[in-house]
Amino acid sequence: EFNYGMGWAEASWVGLFHAASAFNNAGFSIHPDSMIRYAGDAGILLPMMLAAIIGGIGFPVLHDLRHRWRDPRHWSLH
């Protein structure tokens, strides 16, 4: 099922909340069973895992990699 029995507004809110929670590595969930209901859905879990990894890297490092990717000699020590 695409929206897990939720309307578009509720599904959008749940998606936005979990995206922000994953990016900040907060571990919060709206559901009482956490993310168990999505255990078999790679379309939800893979973006959540990527958001947690990218959020864990941090904005300064992502900025440095984006602007100085081609020349590692100019990377900051951060």
C-alpha cells in the first residue's frame, strides 16, 4: 500500500516529520511501534538511512566537499 492507510495530508506530515528526525539523528517517531510498520519497505527505509548518514556528516563538511571536491589539498581539517 502506497500511503499506509493515511490521507495525503497526514502522510505528508508523517513523511516530513520522519525526514527531519532522520536527518537530525533524533530517533523520534510518530507511531507507537516506531518504524516497525515499515520494516519490509525499502522505499521508506533507504531514504531514512541515507538522511541519517548525510545528516551525521554535517553541514560544514558537506559544504567543504561540495566546493572543494576536486582538490583534496584545500580541504579544511574539519
